[in-house]
Amino acid sequence: MGVYLHMPYCPYKCHYCDFNAYRLPPRPGVLEEMAGGIAEEILRAGGEDRGREVRSIYFGGGTPSLFPPAAIARLIELLRDRYRVRPGAEVTLECNPGTVDLPALQALRRSGVNRISLGAQSFSRETLDRLGRGHGPDDTRRAVELARQAGFENLSLDVIYGLPGQTPLQARRDAEQALALGPEHLSAYALEVEDGTYFGVLRRRGELPLPSDDDVVAAGEAVRAACEAAGLEPYEISNFARPGRRSRHNLLYWHQGDYRGFGPGAHSHFSGRRRWNIAGPGPYLRAVASLGDAVAGEEALSEEGRRGEWIYLRLRLREGFSLKAFHRRFGVPLDVAYPGVRRALLDQGLIERLPGRVRASERGRWLLHRVAEPFLP
Ligand code: SF4
């Protein structure tokens, strides 16, 4: 299984951000208080998963790199007490380029963090300003340099494409500048504008110059070409890695593995049952202090729901899935569970013609919702 820890504060709120993230309140002790609450949740958590083997730990957010390294180290220690953390387990911490220095990175490395995921997003000063990011391209370059100095050999960079005013050529340049820093992994997501964000407001007012769908696809293809040219294989729709450097934690999600989430709004999944925490930091902390947990809801996925999700997640992966694996997992052949669907998708050119496997075609990868739709309940 994997463990996810949600660290909900950021130095500012980016204009596109739809995550459960809050601008850091300007009062002393907020980060320590939150880390203490998460520690309390780990200590008092029920025993269903105690002692299980953990292969990945992921500090996400928010901006985990805002937290004192000692607080991160304590959380890792608590997880080591609660679980059997596999030797060599992947321990990732998301960093914002403007929030790291060498002593902090060295302390994180000593505490067991062995993978840094750095939110570069773009290498254009103008684009970063438009996104509301509080850092510049040089902060990212410096953060990579410091992470290497601190001994991190597994580094991932995030970039976003399909940005307001961005051409496919600029998207490619962003990716190339990220790749020039030699990361082991790159995540490249197309911008999605959500209601409730500042970009959502601008879009409603007609003030957000978004690129056309064709330009977004062209940008995505340009990013992929840049990754492949740099020796990173596209193993998932939005993720690229050097051999042996795929994100183990994300692969666990894509394979419907079990994971436990701690922190505000964190989700957990055990064999088709999902649970999620209260999202707001204040209510989360109060619930943990009084009840020992902060569970806000729970649901069990139906068999059809699990099947549909299994297919959707595997279609995101480059390798797709084998018909045998589906049959083994659900006790029924794919063509019996979904009569005529595979043929129709083949005829539309949305999946590839491969013996014994189902894999999204080049076109299908851009239209994944259409490929997956007939399989979803
Ligand atoms: S740093 Fe990440 S989590 Fe924080 S506001 Fe920006 S996009 Fe959201």
C-alpha cells in the first residue's frame, strides 16, 4: 500500500488552483499546529492497516516544503512505527521552487525523503506571473541545483501546457528547459480551468485568452516529442520517466492499489472502499483533537464502478491492459461484460489493433473520455 499526507498550506494561491490548498495564515505556529494534527491522526488511526507493508509515501499539498523539515521527519518516523515501510520505499515531497534552501533539503534527505517533485510549471517569467506563481524560472533552476547538492537522485518536475496566451512552440520550449535540468521524471498536465478559481472568474468575464483545442493537442504532442527526444518514456498520458524512475506512488493509484491518506481532505482507498477527510484545516484539526480522526465520508464502489475505473485508469497507461488480466480480475471476459464495445472503439480508431491487449491509440489518448465512456456505469 501507499500513504499520502496532505499538507494544505501555500505561500499564495495560484490563479488556476483547484486543490485543497490555503494561503498560509500570517500567525506563528500554524505549520507546527497542522503537522501536530496530522501526527495525532496517524497516532490515533484505527488498526485496519497497521503493520502493512508500505512501498511509497507521498507528501502532497499545498506546499509540503513550507513545513519545517523536523516536522516532516517526525511524520515519517510515526509512519515507520505504524507500518512496515519497505527498505528503499519511494518517499516523495512536493516542493515549490521559491521555498527551499540547502539546509532544509539536506535535512529532508536525512529524514528519508528520497524523491523531490518540483512545481516548475513554466520557464517563462511572463507565464509564471500570469499563473500567479510567486517564483521565477531561476528559482526552479536553483532549486534543482540545491536538490542535487543535497543528494537527491530522483527528481520530478511539473509543467503545465495549454496556458493562456501560450503557443505550442512555447509549450515545447518550457518542456525543453525543464528537461535541460536533467530530471528523472516529468509530469506535464494540460491546464483545466475550474469554476471557483481566479481563472474561472476571468473565463466567465471573457478575459482569459485560452488556446484552441487544436493548439492544446499540438502543445501536448510537442511536450511529448521533447520528452522522448530527451530519453524519457511516456508511461502515462501526462507522465514521462527515465527507465526505472516511474512514480511508484502514482502507479499505485493507476493500478487501484490500497492507500491511506492523512491530513485535511486526504482520501483513502482499501479494496474498493473509499474514505475522505474533512477538507478545511480548522474543522480537520478540531475533529482530530476531539475524535482522533476527521472522516467526512465513505463509499463502496459497485462492481461495475470498479470495473469501469479499472479500465479508465489502465487506459491512461501507455501499456493499456491485457484481456487476460481483465478476465482474471473480474471473472468475465471483456467482450462479454461489454458486448460490441471493443469492436466499436477499434472501428473509430480510438484503440489500437493489438492481439490480446487494449490500448488507447494516438487519437484515443486525446479523447480518453470517449474511449472510457462505454465502460463506465
Ligand atoms: S502551489 Fe500548488 S497547491 Fe499551492 S496554490 Fe499553487 S497550485 Fe495550488
